[in-house]
Amino acid sequence: MKRSLLIILFIIGYHTAASAQNCNADFLGTKTLYKAPAQKYTPAPAGYSPVFINHVGRHGARHLTKDVKTTFAYNLLMQADSANALTTDGKKLKQMVIALQKVEKGSTKFISAEGKNELKGLGERMYLNYGNVFKGQPNLSVAITKEIRTKQSADAFLQGLNSKLKDTAITNFYNDDTALRFYDLSPAYKSFEDGVDSGAVMQALQKASHFDELNKAVTARFFTADFLAKQALTETQEEKFTADVFGFATIVYSLKEEIEQKSYQLADLDFKSFFSCDELKKLGELDSIDENLKKGPGTDNNGIQVRIAVPLLVDFIKAADEFIATGKYNARLRFAHAETTAPFAALLQISSADKATITASKPNDNWHSANVIPLSANIQWVFYKKKGTPGYLVKVLLNEKEAHIDGLSKVSIYYKWSDLRALYMSKLAKLGVKLTDDMGAYLASVK
């Protein structure tokens, strides 16, 4: 009886909220569109100018990473349609899914027009903020992963940067999955990641939010009772269906130009209209918790989900050392994924991204995927030098916002490189890692 009542309350809540649908976009999480920060930067100490940039960023706003026709939701909708078992909302959803398939055809895994604009803007602002780094004809080292969207992101970024330069930069592209897709190369991490969804913390949080009731209520909107009775969907299948539709609702924000190019209106793909504002909020919160547990500090800011980013930290330190020794590259630019950026931010002890706060009874309260790893998320070390003086200062930025590093003084956001390097070298030493170590071997053995 209690279960039935909860389902009825979910459905009533949906129809009440859906009539207005003035929901905010906080539910977008990792699919939050990137916005240039409005903050005014702290002036560098007198006489100091930027001379080198160490950068890593997530790819820009993107298309889906798999064909719509391969999703559980698409196939269940088509099966129900053949059986004449779709409700009015089910028929509307089917039309939206078909429209999305047409928009996405041939573009899966690519960045979108929105993503290109995000990255182009990042490149333009990097020059405008740190033009001294790019005097003359700069020499750039550009690392990407095996995924096409990282090459497309790098190209868009360089388009923006080069548009501000007197001469086109010299770019040296290379693939580096060890430093940028470390999460794919660690067997222990893959085992950890696979266990998060069924782990005690996630299960307790889902139970507290009545997640199974939400999934059941959402699924019931689109199919007749007889069809659902015959299908006897499991809770896992209901969760998968809801996740697919929620995923469609979040991806369309990245596809505005492509939707219009296919002669559709945004209203033609308004998947969020099938959810209440409360449901969108709850789904967004649980999605952010999932990202935090798998990619962020989660329940342990020294957990394997953070320590697998060690190869990228080693790469950053070595790149800085190389610049100081040779000045070969003006900037080291890396284009990767959310799975790259989130653990790196935690490993660096960026104060807004390194706190383990999740417990089985309390969700995260200071780590939000929209703030840490939105689309085009990025981390920068900007090196400053004063002519005639030894040493360097470094400013650390998360998503182009000045960041403090836990473990160092918060008096200024300009750190002595010697202090920043010492902090991270000490951290590596505690993990038994040297700069000369084979990072592939590290990922294979880390526990």
C-alpha cells in the first residue's frame, strides 16, 4: 500500500509541476554548458608577467556518445509502439526520440557547434589574459586522447588562440592516453568503478531518495499498464529507461544549433517536460553523487579514484621543469575528459574540489559536478616571472577561476613554484612515486 501511494504521489507531483515547467538547469551536472567567469583577476605582484601555461581541459559540449537506436529506451518505445501500448506521453516521447536520432545521425562522439564555441572562447581568453606567454610565434605542445572529440576540441581552442596571434602558433600534436585516460589503464580502478553503483553508499542514498519509486513512476507515464505487466520490467530496467530519457533531456542543451539545422524547434525535443522539477533535481543530484564517487573525492580524497591521476601530475611537473630548463614550449595544452579533470583537481588539492564529504546518510554538500567538471572544464597553472629575479610564481585556476591549494597559504593565489612543487613532490613520495617512474606500470599496479 505504501509503495502504491508513493508512486501515485510521484505521478501527481509530475503533472502538477509539469504544467509550469519553470525548472532551472541545475540538473545538467556534467552536461552544464561552460560559461566564462565574470570575476576580476587578482593582479600579479609588481614586475611579474606570465611566461608559461600548463593546461588540461575537458572536451567541449558534445553529441551523444552512442547511437540513439542502441539505447534501452528507444528499443522499449519501439516495441511498445508495435503493440499499440504507448500512452499519449509515450507517443510524444517516441516522436522526440526519433527527432533526436535524426539530429544525432553521423555525429555521435563529436563535439557540437556549442562545444566549438566554448573551446574557441577559451583560446581567445587565454591570449587576452596571458598575452605575454604568446609573444612572437609561440611553440605549443598539444596532447589529445584517442577520442575524436578531444582533437576537435584542441582544433577549436587553437582557432580561438590563433585568431589573436600575429603569427600562427607552431603546434606539436601527440596522443597521450597514459597521462590523460589513466582511468582506462588501471585494473584496480575499473574494479572500484564497477562496484560503486552496487556499493553500500550509493544504495543507501538511492533508498533514502526513493529512487526505485521515481524510476517506476517515470516509466509508467509512457506505457499502458497491460504492456508493463507483460514486460515485468526489473528495477534495473526501469532505472535504465529513466536514465536514458534523462540523458536525452540533458544532451539537447548542447545541440541547439544542430536541432535548428534539422528544421526542428527546441520544443520538439523538450524531454525535460516529461519530468517534474523535483524529479529533475533529484536525478541531477544522484548523477552528481555518482560522478563524485567515481571521479572525485567521494568518500575518500586519497582513494584510488584520485590516485589514478598521478600520471597527469607527473606530466605537469615534468613539463614545468622542462620549460624552466629549456623554454622549449610556451604552453603545454592537453584535451581530455571529465574522468581526467575531476580526479586531477582533487589530487592537486584545489580547495573547491578535494573534500571527501559523502557518507551513506549524507550526500555531498560542497562538490557539484556542474562546478567542477562542466563541459569544457579546465585546470591551468600559469607561471609568472620577474626579470632579474630567481624563481617563479604560479597561479592555479579551475575553470578559469582563481583557486587556492589546500596545504599552502591562502594569503595570495600566487604561489612560489618551489613551494607548489615541494607540496606535490611530497605527495608523490608518500605514494612511492618518482618522476622517472613508468606511469603505465604505476597504473597497472596501483591498488
